[in-house]
Amino acid sequence: MKCPKCNSDNSDTQRFCGECATPLKPADDAQVSFTKTLETPFPQLSKGTTLGGRYEILGELGKGGMGEVYKAHDTKIKERVALKLLKPEIASDKKTIERFSNELKFARKIRHKNVCHM
């Protein structure tokens, strides 16, 4: 299957392009609408930036196909946290958001000395 945005080849089982993360097949019950907001890349957050009036960015921890992860200081609870920001085109997919929500619920139940709490 060809990506409509970057023309790269993807398997028929992929929901997102492996190169640019563009949705390949909208869900049957939802139409993905590409707006200027989705086409505009999310700016990289720099040290000292405050996000959502709560999270002060301390630095970037990593990035991948789904988004970016930042080390931040949560000013509300006064602790350091890892803040994962999904790419807008991925965050617009309801099934993906539901998957991440379930992942968070299960990850919060894990207790081990080598695993951070969520």
C-alpha cells in the first residue's frame, strides 16, 4: 500500500506509514480529516518551556515514530516526570488513544524495583 503523503510502500496490515506515520486506512467509524493543524509539525519543546501551565520541560529523552518523550518537572505535584507527546496525526485516531489509555492502566499496576511508576 502506498502512503498518500510520502509515497513509501507499506504492507496492507499497517495502519500508519512506517516512514511518516500518516494514517493509511481511516477507521470505518471515523473519518480522518487532515487540517492545517495536522500538517503543521509540532515544535520541539526546549528546556524551560512550560506545557499546559503545569509541566516545565527539562530536556528531551527520546523520539520515535509515535512521538517524543521529554523529562519534565510537574509543578503541581513537584516531581520529575516523563512526558510523552504523540504526533498530531496519531493522536487524532480514537483507537490509538484507547490503546494508549489501556497501556497506561496496565503499566500503573506493574511494581518492580527496575520499573518506573506511572
